[in-house]
Amino acid sequence: MQTYYYVLASQQFLIQEEPTDEVLKERTRYYHEQEKEIDFWLVKQPAFLEAPEMADIKANCPKPAAAIISTNSQFITWLKLRLEYVVTGEFQAPSETISDPLASLTSVS
């Protein structure tokens, strides 16, 4: 089982109001230069919020939600400081309640 870390916010905030695209492009460029495997993903309407243990987080997040999910906790901490108005957390997957950590409730993620 792997630990996944996330920043969570409304899609409006995370995708349109913040320069998230620019941040992720820069991070991707840096990873390619360092020959490092990508360990972060932007997921619209993340399915992990449907897990029973995420009920409180889901209830308090504006909808529709979006998340940046990573296996790198330091990157998520940096994003939290950069973006400010986001929720952070972590979960283990695959598990009984979260089979696919990167699944989306939409057909396009």
C-alpha cells in the first residue's frame, strides 16, 4: 500500500484562479531535467472523496472539487504554502475503500 498526499480545493480556485497549470508545467520540466519520474497528478472530482473516511473533508470542500495528488509529501507541503486556501491530507491506497488513488468521477481527469 502506498501513501498519497493531496491538496484539495474547488475546481474554480485550483484550476482557474490560481496559476496551477504554470506550477505543474514547471515542476514537470524540472523532473524531466532531473530524470525523475512524475509523482503528482491533477484530478478533477477525485473519487477518493467518496470513501467513508473522507466524508467530513468532502462535506467541507466546495464542489466540484479538484485535487493535486502526489506520493511526495514535501511537494504537497510546498503547494499548501503556495496556494494557501486549500485542504491537505493523506490516504493509503489501494485499500478496501479507495481502489484507485487517481480515479475521477468525471470521464476526463
